[in-house]
Amino acid sequence: MAEPEVEAAWRAEFKRSGVTQTHDALSVGGFTDEKRQAAFRWLGDEAEAQRLQQQQTYHYIRWTFLIAVAVVIASLIAVGLSLLR
């Protein structure tokens, strides 16, 4: 494993390049073994971060939908009660 400072510099380089270019560079084989392993770790970390962000977005959308349904039901009850008077 590379020195922490070196790996931090590589991670910054990977971030500037982006996931697609880093993945493409791995396919071509232009990295040393240590840099290749660092790239795999970074890609894994990025995939995990993206998965967590998607999961949070899913929960937000789900709760928003449930609240909207509850508001519609409460509105229908209120309209029904107002019609009974």
C-alpha cells in the first residue's frame, strides 16, 4: 500500500478525472500496481457513496409520497364531514 500522502494525491487525481475516465484508465492498464489498487478502492468508495445517496433519495421520495396520500385522505374526510352538516 502506498504512503497516505501519495494515495491522497492519487484520490484527488481520480476525483478530478471522474469515475468513467478512471475506470477507462484501469482497463487500458496505465497504472502501477499500487496506483491500480488505490483506483479500485476509490471506485469502490465512490460506488458506495452513490448507493447511499440513492438510498437517501428513495427514502425522501417515499416519505413525501406517504405524507401526500395522508393529506389527500384527511382532505377527503374533511370534505365528507362538511357535507354532512
